[in-house]
Amino acid sequence: MSGFTNAAARLAGLAGALAGWRPDEFWRATPAELAAVIAAIAGGEGAAPPANTSDLARLQEMFPDG
């Protein structure tokens, strides 16, 4: 396997184990989204602030399936 393939497999495993992402969620995510999730889980600097009610309302409009 190539270096990219090995790295992608490790990151997909981490995303699944730590964030509960399914493979399709991992592959649709951008590198920035993956980095933000990992930073938030690790509690490191640069983690996104918690969502506020405006953020939640916008997400509910974007993803109305519940």
C-alpha cells in the first residue's frame, strides 16, 4: 500500500472510533473538517466553539431528516 493509502486507512479508523463516523462520512469530509473534529476530541487549541442556537437552526434547515 502507498503512504496515502496507509494514512487514509488510519484516519478513517480514528474517525470511526473517536467520532463515530461511518466510512461515507469520513470520505465526504474535508481535511479541515477532519482536523476540527480531531482537535475538538483532543481538546486542543483551535477547537471550534460549541454550536449556538443559530448554528443548530441552520443545521436543521440543511439536514431536515432529524
